[in-house]
Amino acid sequence: MHLRSILKVMNIDKFNSLSPKEQQIMIDSANEAGEFFSMLYRKRAEEDMEKMMSENNAFFIQTNLNPWRERAQEARKKLEESGYLPKGLWDKLNSM
């Protein structure tokens, strides 16, 4: 199963014109919508996989992605250290 993040976009000037309470409502709503979408996506993917296995004798190989994630983390750090990526960019993106 492959799940992508959803990018939420809003004009920064419009967002900054909102009160702090309204900004938080927008952030919370976007996060809630993303979680709901992810839940629906996972459910549908599982149903599709079950159908493919039962109707077509398909099989799926699920792998442990943790080693890949660790190597990707190392690569990101090297890219920041070399100046290819601005320092702190990854952390800033993840904090959104």
C-alpha cells in the first residue's frame, strides 16, 4: 500500500490576515481532513488488495521501510551539510 501526503496550500497573505484563532482552525481543519482522507484511502486500498487476491490470485510483498527511512535521513543530513538543501528546511516542512 502506498500513501502520499496531501499538500495543503493557502495564500500566505490571506492566512496572515486571519486571527490566530482562525489560523488554528484552518490548521486543525486541514489536519483533520488529511487524517480522514488517509483513513479512507487505506480502507479502500485494503479492500482493493483483498479483491485482487481473491479474484486474481494476486499477492503483495510488504517490506520493512525503516532501513530505507534511516538511509534517507542520513542522505538528507548530508544534503543539508553540503549546502544543497538549506539547513532546517526539512524540519520546517515537517512542522507544518
